Amino acid sequence: MFGGPNRLARPWLAGLLAAAIVAFGVSVRRSRAQEVPAVSPVSVQSNQQIFSTMCALDAAGFDADASTLGDMPARLALRQQLLRLQGPATDAIRKFYRDHQLASSTETLTPFMTFALVSGAPPVFNLPDREVLPPSVLTIDGFQPLLSDFYREARLSARWSEVEPEAQPMIVSFRTVVRHIVTVSDGYLRELEKPSRRTFTVYVEPLVGARTNFRNTGDAYAIVVGSLADASVDTIQHAYLHYKLDPMVLRYRPVVDTKRALLPVAARAPQLPVEYHDDFVSFMDECVIKAVELRLRRLSADRLEAELKNNDQAGFILVRPLVAQLQKFEKDAPAMSYYFPTLITGIDVPAEQKRAQGIAFAAADAVPVSSDRAAAEPPSQLEKWIVEGNRQIAEQDAAGAAATFQAAFDRYPNDPRVVYGLAIASVLSGHARRARDLFEELVAAKNSAPSANAPDPSILAWSHVYLGRIDDLQDERELAVNEYHAALAVPGAPEAARVAALAGVESAYKPPERPADSQQPEQ
């Protein structure tokens, strides 16, 4: 992830009223080169600059996440073709990549994605003047002419025409995700988008994989995503809240500054990112966004307290008082753009300074435990089975996943993660009857199982979604809709599950096309 010149759009760890949508519904456009003046400032689209940059990185041996391309054979094949390419431009790209490779693949990707977002259309990829270039792009100075040469040598224009249609279903799915994020977020904040130059764009490029990148340049907010997973949905929501709330923090900066005395207290936390140590406005902005996210998740009291404790220990000590102020906002009438000063002035600085004295800040290398994932430490063999089974599911290895989770199920038949993994493996194998039995077992365990064995919100919500899809496939539409509504009613359900459930309520589920020799679900 990466930030831009406006420091309010900070990186975060990887680690949402129909009236709003009518006002500025999400549009889908194919590429920047084909873009026409948009009525909506919020859009989802593909982008040739990002595609071309990822092709160059893949040809150079970038640490790609192939598991995210299981349903995209054309892009998987393209990745293999790029690795076998030969030619002077390809050799130059590979040498440049080796010279600019950083400690992690995410760090390496950051300046290249920033380059793709600010560069012009292929084949030239012109850049703005150096005076206005994001600093990270300056670290890969010289990449632009190399990419231009590689674009021609690798015939990327033709390759784009071949594989880009494959991404269209994913773009449609992201459109649903973004529509839901916009609707829920704007509804909560009581804000409608007004005509302006500000834009929020989600660029979909499957070659990016599970890595999500976000930046803003002035009024243009952009996020690059490659796969539709809970993590990317959460990241889009976080980015959209930056888009909505950053201007309010800047507008009311004098009010924000009245709470600056709390920054030295927060800066004592070893886990607080260093960029916040001397930037209280960005720190307040991040705390406001985290607080809104917690309220949108509709957590139970126990889970909310666990998340507030995590934020306290990580140094985001303003999240707790901001959540308390948001609870008051929820009972009031004004839109957030008018209520924001009240939200900030409600923070009692002396009281928070005194409270912070009792916070045991987490060590720099400690990993916070999400309340949605808190559980007793499982046996090591069980953990190995779960990790291996989930990997096989990601790779669409139905037989392998079924064998792995069956072995785990034989020893741990009451562990919700095992039951859920076996249910998903059954879906992949086409065993609808077995899958239904397992999902129904998980749903029934909500009220009958001890708390330690009760399924978490993610498993419970997705179990209802899958039951709804099975009902849809068996033409039991009324039963299916009931299951989708049950998924929406799960407190703390991940946004990806809620989006899937909303889509199910709107129209009956239709499975993706399978190869002719694939198994058909049992009836």
C-alpha cells in the first residue's frame, strides 16, 4: 500500500441509502483511454497502464500471487508466456527490476503502481513534470522508456485485447461491492455526493493478486485491487472513508488541533506507525476512520470492547472516545460535515490523558488479535491441516482440499473452521448434498454449541450465503432469500459476505461456467 502527497491518505494494515446511489451511482468504464466525462465521481474500471506495468513486472519475475487467478485461465497463461519472453526490451526490464527490488514484494510493487496511476496512455506512458511527481516514482526513474519499449516488444496491446474481457465479470462484482460500500457509508454519515472535481476510482487488475494499493493525488483518490476477498473489501471501504472524511478533517483543522496534547501520549505506543508521531491531523483522521469502521461493523458489546482494546494497545487511543461520540451522532440529525466539530470537541483531553496512563501498549512485534478471530490456541496439527486445506481451496484443488479437511474432521469434528473447510471442499467437488448438511450444521451450532466451538461471524454469514445459493440452484427461491437475509442479520459479518447476500436477494444465484468435464453437483 502507499500514500500520496496528501498525508491524510495514509497506508494502513491489510492487512459501508439508495438515495446516495441515485445521486452518483457507480459507473464501470473499460479503460482510462476510453473514458468519457463522468457524471459519477465514483467508478470501477480496468486500466491499461496498470496492466502493462504488471506484465513488465511478471516478465521480470515479480513474486506473483498465482492462487488468485484460479478462475482466470487466460491471465494464468499470459503470466507463463511473459516469463518465457526473450528480447532486448525484456532483458532491460528484468535488469531494472533486479536493481530496484526491495525487501518485500509489497514494498517493491508500491512505486510501480504509483507510476501506473500517474502515467499517460500506452505506448508512451508520459509522466507529469518531475516537480509534481510522487516521491516514490522518482525512485524508479528511467522505468518509463523501458516500459514503452517492452510494451511494443511484448505486443501488450494485442495481449490486453485478448485477456481484458476475462476481467469484466470481476469488475461487475466489484461494482456491487463499491455500490454497497458507498450506500452504507454515505447513509451512516448522512452525506450525499455533490458535484465536484473529487473522484474515487477502483481499478481492477487481476494480475495484482491479493495485494491492494491506495493513494490520493490531490482530489483524485485511487485504489488498485486484484481479487475479491474480505481483505480487499475492507481496504476499499477504508479508502472510501478517507475520500469522504479527509476534507472534513482539513476543514476543521483548528478544532482538531485543540486535541493535539494527546499525540505525545499515543506516540509512546511502539506499534503506532512513525508517520503519525509528528502529524496529529493525519493521526486524528485515521482514528476517526477506524471508529466509523467499528460502528459500521455493528459489533456486539464484547467484540467492540476487544477491538477498542486492540486500538488502545496499538496507540490509536482516540478511537475509543470517538466511538463514544459517534454513538451520540447516530441519535442526532445533522450530516457528518456539520456534526464533525461536535464529534471532536466531545473528546475530553484530561480524561483521555488519565485513561492512557493505564494502557499497556503492545510491543512492536506483537500481533493484535481481532475479536472476529479470537479463539483458544488449537493443536498444531489441526492448524497445519487448516492452512493446507485453505491453500488447496485457493488453488481450486477440490480433491486435495476434501482429503485434507476430511482428515481434520475425523479428529476435530466440532471445530467450525474444519466443518466449514470441508463444506467448501464439498462445494468445489460438486457434492451439494454433503455441503448442505455441513453448512446447516454450522448454522445450527450458532445457538447450541459452547462459545469456544461456535462459528465466528464470517463462517456463519458465508454458511447462510452458500445455503442460499444451493437453494437457488434447486429452484427454492423463497428459501434462498431467507438464507440471504439471515446472512445479512449476522452481527459482525464481513462485507464480502454481506455483498454476496445482497446480490442473492436481488437475483437468483447463477454459478460460473465450468469446463465440460467438471463434476456436476449431486441432487
